Amino acid sequence: MALVSPKNKFLIWGGNGWVAGHLKMILEKQGKDVVTTTVRMEDREAVLKTLDELKPTHVLNAAGCTGRPNVDWCEDNKEATIRSNVIGSLNLTDCCYLKGIHCTVFATGCIYEYDEKHEIGGEGFREEEEANFAGSFYSATKSKVEEVELSCANERVWIMKTYPNVLILRLRMPVSDDLHARNFVTKISQYDRVVDIPNSNTILTDLLPASIILAENSELGVYNFTNPGAISHNEVLSLFKKYVRPDFEWKNFTIEEQSKVIKAGRSNCMLDTSKLVNKLKEYGYTIPEIHDAYEQCFIRMAQGRAT
């Protein structure tokens, strides 16, 4: 484990993005040296030139295709999705390796779905378990850039994890303290109907400072990057109604009904966060359970709207 250096310099890839903006703000408040870039990850010459010019010690990769307004976009733009989420992500990782730079990849945990071993209310998916959800092209690209099956040797090879400079953090349904368009709560609050299934969520206020701690200390490997536990859409919206919008109302529908109005399936799962929680304990950092985290998030949101 490397000691934190006062000379660390952070370069955030995807500089105009939502998560990137939060990372930049946190790092600046901490007094850290931080710069951003919007250079395309798949442009190898431009990536290498950027790394040479800016000379970061740490790259935070918050770039990639998630689709606008949602992942259905990826179904009709598969080439662009591959170019960013697969080719680009691997290229940036490889370039950082060649330059001796620690690279943190903000990935997704939307690569699993509840099954017989992982039932609702049961155990969550651990980091080493193979992805079992490819109901959307987005999720398929994000899962396969992490691992690939070599049929000739009947062996699973973790592409990203092969690199000795990479930290992979799997976010799910990220939530901010405001009603930004990319906020998971903003999205479901605008739907006519929602499916009420428990899921792991990432409250950015709780998790992004943890990502900086892990990166600064050169931690490696894959971490499920969500608050502990799972929370249903109805529970989220009930808390939203209680603290933020008292007149808010919503309706439910089934997964079968949902499938008729979306192009791609949606991942529903709970991730096991034991590895993350235990690692962060080493640095004296605690992540609140998801119900408590949402309550505090909406309290902050309500206070922000009142000022």
C-alpha cells in the first residue's frame, strides 16, 4: 500500500460529465491538485499526449457512454457505445499503465440480476462473481470490458484487473443531493410508473470521497461501490415525498408492463459491499446504510432548495 504523497495530481477524464464535476469539486475543496480533460479515450495518440503534457499521478476515469436520456440510447448507437465503453476504456487504462499512472475506473454494478442464489432480501453479488445480466447493450459492454471468457482454455480472464495500476469501482443508480437530470431520483420521479424492486444505490456524497481515499492510497482491484443494503423504488419515493416534495405521487407497474415501454431491460440486484466497507475501515471512513443515506440525502436536498 502506497503512502499518500503531497505531490499527487489528479486528472479527471470525462471532464464535462456529472460525476466528473462532483469529483472536481470535492478535490478542490480538499486542496488537491486537479485538472480535467474531454479528450476522447479511444484516441490513443491524444490520450498519450495529454498524459505527457499534464503528468498526473492519478487518473480518474469518469467518462463513457450511459446514453441520453437513458441506456435505451445505447441500443441504437452500439458502435459509439463500444468505442467509448470498451475500446476507449481499455485504451486509457493501457496508456496509464505505460506511463506508470494509477487509474481509477468508475464502472457499473448494473451487470447482475436477481437469481436463485441471489434472491430479493438475500445475499448480494460479490465482486468476483460472473456477470449474469446482459439485458441491455450498455450493461453487456460494461461487463465484458471487465472480463472475457477464453473458451480455448475454459478460463475467465479479467481484462481490466490484469493491469497492475487499476482500481475498478462499480456504481449503481447514482444519486446526488440535487435534482440534476442525471440523478437517479430525478429520473424515476419523472416516470409515469415505476417498478418497485429493491436495488443497491450509490449516494455520491457518501461514496465519491471514498474513491479519492482509495485512489490516493493506490488501492487496486474491483469494488462494489454502493451504500450497504438495498432499497426499493417505493421506499425512495416515499422518502422523497416526505422530505422534498410533499405533493408528489406515483404509480407502479410490473416488469412485464415496463418491458413494453423500454427498448432494453434493466438490471435489478443488490451488491455485497463487505469488501468495500472493510477496506474503508482501514482509513477510518464509514459508509451509511442505504436507507439512512437516502434520508440524509433528501434532508440536504430540501435544505438546498430552501436556500
